[in-house]
Amino acid sequence: MLRRKSKSVGRARFATVLVAVGAMAAAVLAPVAANAVENPAPSALVSFTFDDGFRSALTNAAPTLQKHGLTGTNYVVTNCVGMTTVPNTCRAQNDVPYLTWAQVKQLQTQYGWEIGSHGVDHQCLASTGDDCQSNKLTVAQIDAQLANSRSALAAQGITATAFAPPYGDYDQTVLAKVAKYYSSMRGFRDEGVNLWPLSDYLVNNVAVEEGLDTVATLKAKVDQAIAAKSWVVFTFHDIVPTPSTNPDDYQFGTAELDALAAYVETKVAAGQIKNVNVSKGLVTGTPNKMPNASFNSGLGGGWRTDAPSNVTADANANGSYPDPTRSLKLVSRATPAHLFSPQVAVSPGTNYLYKTFLNVSALTSGEVAFYVDEYNAAGTWISGQYRKRENSSWVEELNFTYTPSSTSVATASLQVIVAGTGITAYLDNVELLALGPETPPPAPTSLVANGTFDAGISAGWRTDATTAIVADNAGNGAPANPVNSVKLQGATGTGHLFSPQVNVTPGNYTISAYLNIKNRTAGEVGWYIDEYDASGNWISGQWKLASTALGVTNVDLTYSPSSTNVAKASLQVYVSGNSGVLAYVDDVRWWRP
């Protein structure tokens, strides 16, 4: 299996020149009240994806996922559909049976799966050698692989908007072509996390193979997605009852998939994560507040530039799905060139998302940067925000958030700056989506009293080291309420800070705290849970974590009572003796998710 071709990303800062455009003429759009946005804020998501279109997706994977209320996405090699006998001639793998078209549609209609494209015949799109064909595909052949697979699916009544390149093999040329026909691309062995608001044309995944991956490691990936409010995308191939342990066979056990799906089901039921097919994992929505977003009217509809020779309309299909024909071509000049969007009405206290397709096809130095100009109700420029930049040659859906700087902001305009040398780029499908209120939902009520230590070490808090562990009111606490905290100092012996006892029952709890270690020569700040019976007698304990890194840490612990005898629990924070530790702890929270 081939790894994708890595891109070189130079990130040296370039001096971008911003233009404060004042009250220059621009179209102002009236606000639209109704909006519907998928994934409008960071949240934990999990997807099950399957490559190639093996028959086992229908016979083994789909019923297993359905048993736990889950669905998947199947990326189909269209020319291999119908190869039901073994051996066959499919390049992906010739010793397994493939789905028929009726079965592909059954996955969609009966099991609720998304059907995506995996190319026409599983050729490498960017490379030769190894598992690839001997001849590198031409640009026209790449285009045919993408267009013809999509049209083959469409002929069966399937609108495919998700794509995964065979072998995870892609480069900048491939990405630019993918964007013409599909709204997303999932890689292979791109093991990074998917953080909101995501990158539509590089959805990272976790490739799963028997012999390399255990259910425990995959469950941990789910837990990580929950903790980080990120999107974990699992990729499987052949699901069989007795899998080969050779990773090159790309198999995984039915029982193992069942165990993973059962675990995800519990997390979904608890409201901790959401199962989505790939296209539902993207941040999408309506209405788009930006006029002439796909530039079908060229440089019109309120868009304007101070460099008409360098910012021009393009009709050569350099844009992106669903309307790739027209875009804007951006070319660098001796001084920075600027493109200005129309002014759009915005509401203070509301979060917005800009989505822009950007293909930087060439770049010697500098960057293509994005800046938001802000205006008051009279149309006077009052402030601005530098939001995003691309200083390498690459193709992407560049997503970034924007929140008005003050209550004085009435309208906003997107400013695109082309500053540097040798830059040619294409911009298309600019979206501005209203996400919702700026204020996050309230945090769960903590079970621990006085967790911000505004009352000092009291309200059930206590210590056995009254000179080394003391209340502090010098502003060393958590940013939201920094005045009061508890100072921890590594004295002659180990000192302990004990929280009030909390009533607990079987199940999972979350404990968090703010920790700032200013100094340390040895030892640690440790975290331990003491457990008590109904009479308040200590019966057991759980060591959770040792913190040693200097600086601020947001401590996150999970806790489940050790037995049914446990009725109460207390957090114990200890600081090693003779450790040279100077630290501050604050904002201790204990809640049940």
C-alpha cells in the first residue's frame, strides 16, 4: 500500500500589506435569519469507511454496524463492481469477490451508507512503481479516472461527492482535479487528527489492519476524539470472520469490528460522540451570505480589486465542486495585490465561518493571505482581523472562523492579499456561514465545592502540609478567574491537598483542573483518587497521573469507582518532597458526563 506524496510546507512569515478600504463603495447584503449548518462547532465525530467495494462490506460489515445503530461510507472502484468470482481482474485485489451494483445500492438504501468514489480501476493517480502501474497517468487520464467513476455511480442513481484516492496516492495535480468533481477527499495513512473546522480535501484517517491494530488501540482513538472534540475516521478493507494477521492482506475480523462498534454505540448513547458518514462530517450549510460566491459573474456582484491586471476572471475549470468552471485567477506583482469581497451584514456576538477553495498552483515567495475588514453602520472602516495564510504551493478548502471584534461592527468584507513573487492561484466558492452564538454552552455543574478556591482551602478542602500548600490570592489561577488558587511547594516531605468527598455511584466521571508548574528540579505533582465506603472509611484508591512539565497544563482525568462498595471519593493532589516544585492549582471540576 502506497503512502501519499507529502507536500513541502514552508511557513516563514512574509510581510503582508493590508489595505484599509474605508468607506469605498461596496454592496451591502441584508442579513438572513434562517440558517442550517452541519457541525457548527467542535464536537467528537467518528466515521467507518471501507475501500474498494468488497462484498464483505454488505455481508459482514453493514449488519455488524447496523446492530449498533451505526453506518459507514464505502469508496467503490467502479470497474470492479460485478466481479463476483475469484480470481478476478480487479487491480485493487484479485482474490476477493466484489459487490454488484444492486448490492452497492442495497448498502445505501437498506443500511444508510454513503457511497463514494475510489476511481475507475484502482490505478495510482500520482505515482508509478511498487503497487502502481508502470506508466504515470497524464493529467487527462487523472481527470478521466475521477469523472468516469463519478458518472458510473450517477448512472446507477448514486450522487457521489466523497472521494478516496487508491493507495492514498495523490499530489497537487490530483487534488486540483479531485476538487472539480467531489466535495471531499479522504487520504490513506494520513494519521493526523481532523480538527474543526476541518480540511475538506484532506480528511485524515486511521488505517486498520489485522496484525497491526487491536480493538483496544482503536477504542483509544475514539476516546482521543472525544477528549479533543475531533473527528476520527477509520478505514477498513475486507471484513472476515477469520482474518489474516498479515497486514498486507488488509483484513480485519468481524468480531473485532463488532467489539469496536459496540464501544462506539455506548459513547453515542452517552452523547459523547456522533457517528457520521464522511460527507456529513464536513462543515457545510446554508445560507451562504456571500454574493457571486462561485464567480459566475466574474469579478462582479460587489467584488473588486486594486490590481485588475493581476486579479482576473478565469473560465478554465480551475475552481471547485459543485461549480468548478469559473473562478478568479490571482497573480502576484511587484507590490501586493488585493481582492475585496462585498460588505456583508454581520451580528456582533455571532460566530461565522469562511470557506474558500484555494489552489496555489505556483509560489516562489510570500503568501496568499485572508484578512477581514470591519465597518460600522455608516460604512466607515473601524478595524480588521488577519485570519489565515497559505505560503506554499498547494490545493485546499481553506476554512477559518470569524467573530466581529466589537458591538460597533455592522458589516464585514473579506480581503484576499497576494503578496510575494511567482504566485499564481485560483480562488472559488467563497462561503460565509453564520454558525451561531459566540457564547459556549454552560459547563456542567461541578460536584466539588470551592473548586476555584475563592474561599481559600476550605469548604471541605484540607491539607497535611499547611506551610507548603497554601491559599494564594496573587493572580496565579486559571485565566477565567485568576485571583485565587492554591500554591504547591515541594518541602521536606510530600505534601497533600485533599478535596471534599464526593458521593459517587458506578459509572464514569471526569475531573479537570488548571495546573501551572513554575519551577521543578525533581519529583512531580501527582493526582490520586481516594475511595471510601458509605461510612466514610477509606477502602481503596487509584493513582491517575504525574505532572512534571513546566508551564500551564489543563489536567483531564477519568474516574470510575473500583467496586460497588465505593460510595464516596476524594481527589488527592500531592507534591513530592525536596522537589523544588513551585506550582499553582485552580479551577478543579468534577462531573459526570
